[in-house]
Amino acid sequence: MSEDRKVGCTCSCGEEVSEQELLARLDGVLAEYRDKPGALIPVLQMAQGIFGYLPEVALKRIALGLNKSYSEVAGVVSFYSFFSTVPRGKHLVRVCLGTACYVRGGKRVLDTLKQKLGIDVGETTPDRQFTLEVARCFGACGLAPAIMIDDDVHHRVKPNKIELVLGPYRNGEAAKAERKVPA
Amino acid sequence: MPKLTIDNIPVEVPEGTSVLEAAQKAGIRIPTLCYLKDVQAIGACRVCTVEIKGARTLVASCSQPATEGMEVKTNTRRVRQARRTVVELLLSEHDGDCQTCNRSEDCELQAVARELGVKDITYPGAKAARFRDTSTPALTRDTAKCIACRRCVTVCNNVQGVAALWAQNRGFKTVIGPAFCQNLDEVVCVQCGQCGAVCPVGAITEKDHIAAVWEALDDPNKHVVVQTAPAIRAALGECFGYPPGTRVTGKMTAALRRLGFDGVFDTNFTADLTIMEEGTELLMRLKHALVDSKKGGNGHKDDHHTPGPLPMFTSCSPGWIKFLEHYYPDMTANLSTCKSPQQMFGAVAKTYYAQKIGKKPEDIFVASVMPCTAKKYECQRPEMNDSGVQDVDAVLTTRELARMIKQAGIRFEQLPDEKMDAPLGISTGAADIFANTGGVMEAALRTAWEIVTGKPLPFENLHVKPIAGLEGVKEASAKITGAKPEWSFLEGAELKVAVAHGLSNARKVIEAVRSGQKQYHFIEVMTCPGGCIGGGGQPRLTTNDHRLARIRAIYEEDEHRELRKSHENPAVMQLYKEFLGQPLGEKSHKLLHTKYVARTRV
């Protein structure tokens, strides 16, 4: 990998950081967790914080660093829907399809989002602004249907008002979601 | 010692015994699928479900410890119905191709369904997604047949310490496979086939070489010879209904002749040859470590290479070689440079033997019968063509040979006992024991000891007891006394050896050596538990009882021989005289020795 290769860091810090630099941060995490039992999931969470997603190069580094097989690491990553192996957009839009949201129109909200953003579930818009995912229950059943954009929960979302919800994120007006990124 | 009743039969078992094992002791059979004696008892498949008085739900008997006063029922209406439902649900997902599946004769899922009287599948749901992985030379995976019992995962991770397989994704979309459901060749897999050996269905099987062998046999321009590994003769009978541990060497030879092979030979011949080369190599390494390096400079300038470091590892087992190349690439110099007996055979058959019968290497087809799937991979390694063409053309597992014999309509049990052809079918008892853990070491010691001291190995009946048996890591040592003058530097030295089988045990030994905790001169490693007799190509299902029975048969085979030391093999001596010159000589070097590559872990 080349030293000067820039990757779009999606941790919403706005800066462009080289892959080399991100891997160095990951090595710091690995050094701290190397001998701790049960380290895999916390390390994966932090790696996703560093890279914005879990690229192959990071996963292989984690496998070596924690002395685990790549297949085991991949097994854990593919088990939990929280982990993503593809780059995510600047904003993560999650539509709740839990029972309450579903019966109160979550599916129609999702269909509208797909249409407005021009992407399917699990995909990212070409401008890398939005990633669309489905989720099960944010604990906001009484205010269904609910969606989450980054760390904000939006209640009683109506399909014909979706653009109003998305607007501030498109314009960069919404408060930047804080994510924990180890220095 | 808890006392309990199972179907009203009182039974007393040691603390920690499962209900399943207690039932077996009481003479009651409980069907299982994911359970694997001594290896896995995780209650994943729920087929072994039983009713226990006072328990709210049915209980998986394989993972439930028996306790004092427990009242177990294994044959109630509720139990029978639950088991049947479990199997019906498994069958509803299982895209088995049962008529053409190579497991159709010994499929455990099919057997359990029959046993439980499943007549209909009342759950017409989605089938598991089909992905066929044919990326490796040794194994074929078919995800649509997988029932996610996790036996392969447990064996690959816990027994072999390779961890190529793991559960990927979740729920209905679970795939048991390599990282992100890729091909096996994209992760570290040593192709030992222990996964396929424990698979209850046809989800992981050996890659078929039967067609290639038939094609060669049908080709009038090919001179087709076959070599059989020593472990075959102690297990092939199981495919024809003989009990484990039945020696069928003579019938196997007759069957191979009837299949049409032009020469029926023995990997044992080159096992003896391996001992000549590897035993000499060990002595050279010892000499280099004890004498030459102390003198300073390289005392072996005239030789073809400088002897490698100690400890020396055996190199007969291709899964082990690949394991070391991936996980300890800095230690490849410790591997004996000797090719495995299979590959030595191919190289000798296509040179020495080819000259003898006046054929070109390309007109000879060498088929192997191996207890092993990794041998299919080994014969395709790019280094293995020293005769000018690929030295070994096709590798059949024990199971594949049995299938060929059945395809040919040969009644195995009615065959007479026949003898193998000369010269590549002549061997000694030292070669037989290559089949089991501890055997290569014992065979090497029988010869090396005699070279150094001129006297037989000082163990009763030539068996090195401490390194026999199924203990994972075994050690032995012997003080060298009465060394001949040319080996006087070894006088009084304590020769220390270790033996490991199952790659997780190999890792233990390597780690102990690397940390300086242990010191050995020579270490034997066999990839599979029990050695080759428990290989990934042997008849299914191999338990420790099978391993012990097969090992017993191999030792009997050895003890029935007149010649039991490799250096007494007259055909091998003739090979050196007529063709090779001497062990580690120039020609040996070209044909019988090899190089290794450093690989990565991810």
C-alpha cells in the first residue's frame, strides 16, 4: 500500500487521513488489547470508529494482532449487523422495522427513503453522504415509526415529509454526531 | 458417582458423564448428529433430545450431565415427535442431491431420518443457498448440503488449530465456511480433510480423482502403476463390512490387480527409502551441530548442502508442512528436506522404474491410494515434478478406492490374498508403522541407532513404547553407548525425541521448543489425530476406538514381517546400488529431497 494513499475518513471529523495513519491508530488499540480476553468485539468496534467501516486490511491486522484466525474474525463481523465491511456514507440512516414501527408504516418510510436516496438497503449514495440500513427497535415504539440518522432519533416519520428530515443533513446543518475515535 | 434411571433402568456413572453416555452404558441408543465422541457435545442439533422428570423442556442429552436421582425417558411420544420434527426441519433446508451424493451410502442425516421413521417433510420452506467451493486441490464444499452441526468447525479449530472454518453470517443465512464465505484457498487451510472426515453429510468431501484414474486405466498407451500407503491396509476393510483393525493387505493387492493396474506397488517401499535418507540427514545434522560448527567454518563444502538446524522435523505429512509454512515460516529449515514417501515413489517410478521397463516418464501414470486428502494437494505442488513431469498423477483416498472396487463389481470379501509386485512393492515392517503416530520416529530410530552403534535399537521388540499410543504429545530419550569410531562424537549423548499428532499438539511442541522450555533433536509430526490411520481420507467415522484398532493392526503387520528395519530392505539397497548411489547423494538430492516456501497467516 502506498504511503500517500488517502482514504475518505468517514468518522465525520472532516479530515483526510492516510490509510497508514489509520492503521497506526489501530496498532495502538491492538497493543492495548493484545492480551485481554474477550478483546475481539471491542477492538472491532474501535476499528470501525477509526476507519468508518471494517476494511479487509484492518480485519487481517486484527486477526494477526489478537492471534485469531481470519475466519473467526470474519465470523464475528458478519454475525453482528452493527459491523460493516463496506464504506459507509457520512450519515447513517437506519429505519426501524420492529413490530410497532412496521405496523405504523415503517416499510413505507423505508421505500420512500430508498427512492429519495436512490439506493437499496446496505448501500451508500454515490456522493458518500448517506448509507441506508434497517434496524430492529430503538425503544421508541410509542412514537412509531422511527428512524435514526447518526445518533438522532426521529419520531412519527411521515413518508411525504422525509425530505424535511434529510434536508439538514444534506446541508451539513445537523449537529455532527460525535463518535468516539481513539486518538 | 451419580445413580440415575434411564427408561427405568438403573445406571451408575462417573461424575461429569453426560446423559447420552449414561444411556449408552445402560444399553440404550440415543440418535445423534452434531455429537462427536471426545470432540464435541454442544447440543446444537437437538436430535439427542430426552425427557427428564422435573425439567420444563426437553433436554439435549449429549450436553446434559447425569445427576443423582435423575429420571430420564428416551422413548416417550413427546421425545419421538420432537426428534422427528427436528430432523424434518433439517431435511427441509438440506438440498442433498441424495441420489448422486457421494455420501448416499453412509450419510448420517439419512440414517437418522430412517431410524426415526421420518416419512414426509411437512415444512416446504426455503433451502440453504448453494455455493460449491472447488478452489483447493483436495476438498470440495457444498453449502447447500451443510446442516451447520459445527463438527468441522470444532475439529478445524480445536483439534487442528487451523481455524479455516467458522460460522459466517447468522440465522438462516449461516454458512459454515472460510472468512466471509470465500473459497478455502483464500484462507489458511492445510487441506487435511479432518472437516470432511467428521461431516455427517456430503457438505465437505474429497475432490474426486476416480475419473482420472479410470481414464488412465482405459488408455492403452499408459503404463499405470499404483502405490498404497501403509494406513490403507488397516482400514479399507471397514468399507466392506469388516471390523476396524482388520488387515486386508492381500485382498487389497488382489483388488488393485483386478482393477487393471500394470504394477501394484507399495508406498512402504519409499517409506523405507525415506528412512535411509531422513535417518542419514538426522545424523548429518547432529554431526554438524556437535562437531563441525564447533570447529568453525563449513565442514561440508563438498556436500550438496549444509545440514539444517536441530531439532529436525519429519516431513511426510503434507498438511503439517503447509501448517508450518503458514504459521512458523521462520522454521522451514528445521523440516527434513526429504520428500514424503508418496512423492519419493512418484519420482522413483518415473525414473528408475521407467528406465527398467524402457518407458518414458510421460508414458507412466502414477496413482496413489492415500488415507489423506492433503496428498491430493501435495502431488500438485509445483516442486513435485523432478522426473520431468508431475511425479504423482492422481491420489485416491481409501474411500475412493473402495468406491472404485465396488464400481468394478469386484467382490472384495471373495478375493484371495495376493502379494505386491517387485521391486517397488518390497518393504519392511519399519515402513508399515509410518501409518501411525510414533511410527516414523520408531522406524528412523531402528535404522539410525544401528548405523551409529552397529547394534539393534535397545527397546523390547523394537517398539519405542513411550512414543506409542494416543497421547497428544509424547517424548522419549535414549543414551547412546557403544558408538562406532566414526560416530564417536555421539558417545554418551542423550538423544531426545518428541512425537505429536493433531496440529494443535504440534503447535504445543513448537511453542515449547521456541520458548526454550524443551529441547529435542528430532520431532515427528503427523497432521491427523492418531497419524495417517486417522487421516482425512479414511472410512468414516473415525473415533478413538477405530484409531486404536487400526494401530493395533499396523503393529501386527510389522511384527509379522521377517525384515523390520528399513536398511534391511533388499530392493532399496538395490536401488542405491543401481541408480541412486548413496543416501543424500547427488541423485537422491535431485529426486528425493525438496524445498519449502514461507507463507503468510492471513
